[in-house]
Amino acid sequence: MARKTTPPQPASNYSEEKFQQALLKRRYRQPAPEFVTGNRGAPVRSMSEDQLTANALQWFAEFEAKLAFYEKLGVELSWLLEWTKKYWWSWLERDMSVADELYTPDVRWKDVSSFGRTMVGIPEFVKYNYCFFDAIPDWRYDPLPGQVYLDVTPEGRVSFAVRYVGSGHWDGPLRLYPYDDSAPAIPGTGRFVQVSAVDRYHFDSSGRMCEGETLFDILDGLQSSMLLPRDDSRQFHALMRATAVGASTRKLLGRFGIGQ
């Protein structure tokens, strides 16, 4: 497989040295608690920044070794390591100077917060991501060792998925689709959250991401921030009973062909 090449791009702020510095940079406004407190059904031990940094360093070392193994099999994917480093650096440092190198102009992305819609284009993708940074100023992303899944088709199409954790103190409102001032927003409570997610990335022949998606457990985030009660609480059971009323109403309307 030939090495991917991208069209000439303006100089970015990225360098290998800056990437390594970004991985080691501490970001929390205060140390993480021993446990992610909140309304989850069981105590969840949090990962400290030192643990997260160690995980990220291990993940990138494992990913480089995985790509080297593919090269021994005749599949040249060294470009993917550089892409991933630039991608992680850009979000850790909130620096979009590499965006044109990473994404096609019409990149398509979905997220739990887009309610089934697909975002199209680099500006929309960036705007959506910055909603998390606005709500959680010390937000950081850290991949989990051993949890990356790579696929290469006979035609040379490359995609991969990675599981990671997002961590930080949820201070401000988290805007949902369409991610602007008109959007509905989930208020922040100032609590520390640490939520796992899975991203999938698909690449075109130029080696830029053309499609992707983020999947995560929104109940985890809402219960960790104490916006949603525990599952065994009276409040949660009352909430579920209230939704049952809505479901019964929907069924009744459906019998008369309303709202089909």
C-alpha cells in the first residue's frame, strides 16, 4: 500500500516536540477525587492525571508497534501514526492549525448530542467539539491501552476505532445540536466527570478523515454530574413512571393513525 499524501497545506503549529509536551501537560484545575462521585449505581474509582498520562504514552507506543507489524505484512500505515498524533495534539491544545491536514473539507461526523443528525464540514465539526471545552475548561482526552481496532479493506480503505476517557470539571452549560447560542444546553454543576467513549475514524485516499462518530454513555455523564438521580432512587423510578404515561399516550394516538 502506497504512503498516503495530502495536498500542500499552510504551515501548522504542530511538531513532535509539542505533541510530547501536550501529552505530559497537567490540565485539571484541581486534583481528581479518588472516586467519581455522583449518582452512579456503584462507586467508580477515578484515574489521576498521572495515570491518564501513563495510559496515553503506553497507547501511542502500542499503536506504533501495531502499525510496524502491519508494515511487516506489506501494509504501509506509518502515516496513520502521524495523523493520530496531530489529531490528539490539536484537541489537547485547542489548536486547529492542522485541521486541513486532518479532515476533508466535507468531513461528516455524528455524536450522541446531535440527535441522529450528521454534521458536515470542518467548521461544524470544530464548533461541536468546542462546546465540550466551553463547558469543561480542563477537559482532556486520553486513549486506553489495548483498546484500538484497525481495519484495512482489500481496496486499501483504512478505518479505526479507539476507546478513551474524557475527564474534567463540568462547570458551564454543554450546548447540544446545533451547538450555537440557540441550542439547548445541559447545565454544569462543577463536579468532576470521567466518561469513556468510542470514536470511529474513516479515511479517504488522501489520508484525511472523511467520516466518523463518537459514542458514549450519556447517562454516565448526567449521573456523575448529579443531574440525573440514582437508578435505585425514588426520583428515578418516578421519572420512569412519568415516561410510561407518555408511551401509553403515544400508543393510543398510534391506533388512530396520529403521529405515525
